[in-house]
Amino acid sequence: MTSVSTDSDTILSTAQPFGGKMKLYNIVSVQYRIDAIKHDADARELQLRVGEEVVVEMARGPAVAIVTGQVHRKVVAVDSLPRVLRKATEADSRQADKNDALERDAYRFGIERIRTRKLPMKLIRAQFIHDGSKIVFYFSAEGRIDFRDLVKDLAHRFRTRIEMHQIGVRDGARMLGGIGPCGRELCCSTFLDNFEPVSIRMAKDQGLTLNPKKVSGMCGRLMCCLVYEQQVYKRMRTRLPRAGQKVKTDAGKGEILDVDVINRRVTVRLEDNNRRSFAVDEVAVIDPNAVQDTVDADAKDDVDYIWDDVLPDGASRRRKGSGGAAREGNTNQRRSSSSRRRGGQGGSDKPPAPAAASGEQPKTAASGDRPARGERPPRGDRPPRGDRPPRGDRPPRGDRPPRGDKPAPPPASNAEKPDGQPAAGAATGEAKSDKSSKGRRRRSRRGKKPEGSGDKPSTPSGEGKKDT
């Protein structure tokens, strides 16, 4: 029985759709009294209509909300939506109205105590939970605030649990609401669900004035509406010229100063320093990398590579284009350099000049004009190697006098010349003595001397010297 139940549980767990992480819910859109944002809630099996009041279970407690949409089915993550507990009754409506009056009273009392205690914080709103279990105070501040004394004052006044919740300036503007610079209600308090990051780069791309008062909203941050058209501007700019490019117009050449993305027009500064506005179709961008045609060769002529004369017929490649003349000049230069390395006159296709009367050898023009191998003198005319004197005719090594019979070097003299300079022997005597001692040490390591070199054995470097 145990094994069968385990197998059945495994089959049921694997049969759940989306691995048990997603589920099909009955979704209904509701709006709370504290803000104007529409939120999704789990309607369960309730039959709800637009405009009805319901009690929704929030994270901080139950709250009264108004249904703003029809019930529809949707697959979402499990336990990610608040549940609709029930439809609101007359008692729930009276309690909600009573809580609204208490919230206004709590807000005024909180402002008074904050000013009395001189706390650097801004109170946004006070919210009474529907069942009266606690009061939530929303505030904004630059950093951490020590509000323990403030909580004691609020708890002593209202005799209930007090909760302080710090929020950002954007969330505060969403909770309070207001009118934006465009004359409409704030986007964050009407339809925006999440705040996307906004940067000053977006204002630059859209050509807006970088004045903080012009690009900031009611919260003091950059306006959220800058994100709406950023992708449109980014896509349109890829098809328009950029500021700083050189262009050619009907009035002459110039430089682009400004680009109007929406109207597709550019402001150009001409060569006479006048500024004019042109449509994008009326200007042509000048490519700085374009190769201009020269008078040396026609752009349509074929250009031979340097290896065209080496490859077999039909195997050489040619290329055409506007840069043919420049490439031909580079090819001739490479030919000249290769000819100079081979000993000829670079870049000259003329035949070699005739030899002079004095018998001077003519110089070849290129590598292809060298004489054939047969014209060179044959190798056999050189004297044979055997005519050289034999090595045995040299005097034997044993007939040389031994090293010990050489006279000792003269002693170094400290005498000076009449003009105050030391004598030549005195300057070089020490160096010669060092060289002779090193030579004797090297010869002593070679072993015995050959026969006939004398019966006197070799002496160490210090014994052969005479006392001076």
C-alpha cells in the first residue's frame, strides 16, 4: 500500500501544469483608496461587476477597493496576487469613511509632532488599516531617521499600533498625485505600474533643454515620460546624419551643427559662416575616406600587380576601381626597391647600354637582363688546391727555444720625463707582467712539453723571475 500511494503521489505531482509554479486564476482589476493605480487581484469564484466595493487582503492587512474591470482568466505565478475576501457590506463602507476622517486627523497630528521635534523628514500620508489593528505613516527622508520619540507620541494619542514606512520621492508623488507640466495628471499616479530608470542622456538624444526645471517632474527627478519616446528617437537617428559631419548642399559645402529628428531637418554652417536649414533629402554626406581620381591614370584602367610577370598566363589577377592610379604607383615603387636590392637600376625597362671602350662591364637594368649561366667563366680554370705548399715544410715545434730561457722583463721605472709625464715603460710594465703570467699558467695546464724542447722543466710563474 505504501509503494502504491507513493507512486500515485509522484504521478499527481508530475501531472501539474507548469511544474506547480504557475496556475490559472480568475483575475479582476481593483483600485484602492490610497492611490489611483489599478492592481490585479484573485477573484476566486466571486461574481463581481465594475463599480462594486470589495475587501482585499493586502500585505499589511485588509483594505476596501473598487472593482474597475471585468473578471478574466490568466496564468500567473502561484501566490503572487492578493485575494478578494468578500464583497463590501454597508458596515465596511461606514468603517472606510470613518477611517478616512481618522487618517486626516492622524496626518495633521504627525506633522505637528515632526515640527516640534525638528526631525528632517517629510510626512506623506497616514493610512488606517480597515480592521483598526494599526496605523501606517508613510514618510520620505534623505537618510536614516531616529523617530522613536515620535512613535511614542503617536501611540499615546491613538492607542494603537504605529508603523513607520520610509518611501522614495517618486512613490510619494504617486501617492499624493498632482498635475504635470503637460497639464495632465501625473503618469505615476494614473497608469504607471513600475518606475523605469531615466538618465540625462535621454534628454540629450531628444534635443531637450538641459535645464533641471524643464526636464524634472513634481518629485524633483527626471520626468518619466522621457522613456516613452527614447526608442523612437534612437531608431530614427540611425537613418539621419550626425552633427559634425561634412555635407554638400545646393549652397555649397558645410558642416552639420544640429539635427531635428522629428522634422527630419539639419542645420548646416556653410563655408561663408552662414547657417541654413535643409531637409535631410537635400544634403549629401561627404565620405572622408573616399579616394579621389588623379591625372596619372584613368580610374577605369586595369592595374597590374607586381607578380603579373611571374604568374603563368591566365593566372594573373587584375582589379579595377577609382584607386588604380595610386596602386600602380605603389607597384612601380615596389619594383624599383626589389631591383635595387638585386643590383640593377630600379623602375627602368630600357635595354642595357653597350660596354665602353675601356672594357667596363655594362650594368644590367633588371633581374630579367642578367647574362646566362654559360657566359660566366668555368670553375675549372681556378688553380687546383694541391699546388699549395705542404704543411710539413714548417719548422717543428720542438726547435723553438723554451720559455724559461727568455730574459725577464725590465723593471718598471718610476722616472718621469722632463715635462712631468711618466716614462712609457713605467706606464705599461704592470700590464705586460700580468699578461706574461697568465700565458705561463695556461701553458702549464696543457701537460708535458714535446721531446727535444730541453731538459729544463717549466717553472711556476713566480720562480722564473729574477730578483730585482
